[in-house]
Amino acid sequence: MIDYQAARTAMVDCQVRPSDVTLYPIIAAMLEVPRELFVPRALRGVAYAGSELELGGGRVELEPRVVAKMLDALNPDPEALVLDVAPGMGYTAALLARLCAAVVAVEEDADLAAAASEALAEAGCDTVLVENRPLAQGAPEHGPFDAIFVNGGVEFLPETLAGQLKPGGRIVAIFMQGALGRCRLGTKTGAGIAWRSVFDATAPVLSGFKKATEFVF
């Protein structure tokens, strides 16, 4: 029998805190959210390992350290309305639900969206709305948003998504260039989104966030 509470504590003590994540609300959320509910049943035994977990279809659950550092960079206000793009089975949505007022989670994989809804309900996350739709579409009818969490790799940020961020709002994503990646934090200004690099990270590029291939003749 696995002691998941002990595994959560070890995850925070050995993976999150050593990565300079010190904001108490994030630490508390990661100690409370049962990550094992948000991964495939066959992987529950390694739910707290320091690595990505395969969700199928080229999608992954990002490693806990990366999720924590992205949340630390985003630092959503407790009153914030947050858009969670590509939540997979809902782990980041569950964390965000403990950090802000409400979450809209957009997941284009119907099976993952259904699994996320079930897991979030089991975890008592009643401030999260899961929408099954294309990732890059976002959820404009529910916005604009105070913050956007992009749960995976991107090569660019679609204007449709950027336009759903409030002035002064923040967005965090992992920008990929080939095999190399960098987590960046963006802030919405009058001139667009001003980006700054936060830390090195990699993630599979999400559907709708790949640059069109250029052909040279």
C-alpha cells in the first residue's frame, strides 16, 4: 500500500523546495492535491517521481518541479480568473483551483477532458470548468483572464490566445526551439506581450502551437 501523503511530502521536500519555489500557497497546494488521481491508473505508483509521465497521444504530465516553477513565475492572485491550457488529466487545474478564484481548463483530447472532469470532481475542485475544445482557441466567452497557464511546449503563441489576457495579465509557457526549451513569463501591455525568460525546461509542443513549416526552393 502506497502512502501517497508521504510521497507528496517527499516530492515537495526533494523536488520543489530545492528548485527555489518558496511561495507558501504553491507549497501548500502541492502538499494537498492528490497527484495520483490525475495520472493514468497504471502510473499511480510513480505519480510523485521527478519525471514527465506519459498521458498518451504524445501528451505528458510535466514533472512536478517544472509545474511548481511555472506556478511560482505566474504567481496568480487569489481573486484571479485563470485559463489552464492543455491540463491533461487536470493536475495543474487542481493546483490553480487552490491558488485563485476560478479556473477554465481547455483540453482538446476528449478522453483527457473526461478524465480531468472526473478527477477534479473526486478531488473536490468545484471552481474548475473543463471545456473540450481546440487548445489554441482558448475560451474567449469566459475571459478575459487575469492569467494563463500553458501546460506544455509552444513554438509561438497564437493571437487568439494572447487576446484573451487582460491588460497587465500574465501568461507562462515553455517555448521550444528544436530540442531546447525555455520557460518564459509574459505580461500583457498596450504594445502586446512583453516576455522574459525564467528557467530552462522542455516539453512536447502542443497541437496548435507549432510554427508552419517553411519550404525553401
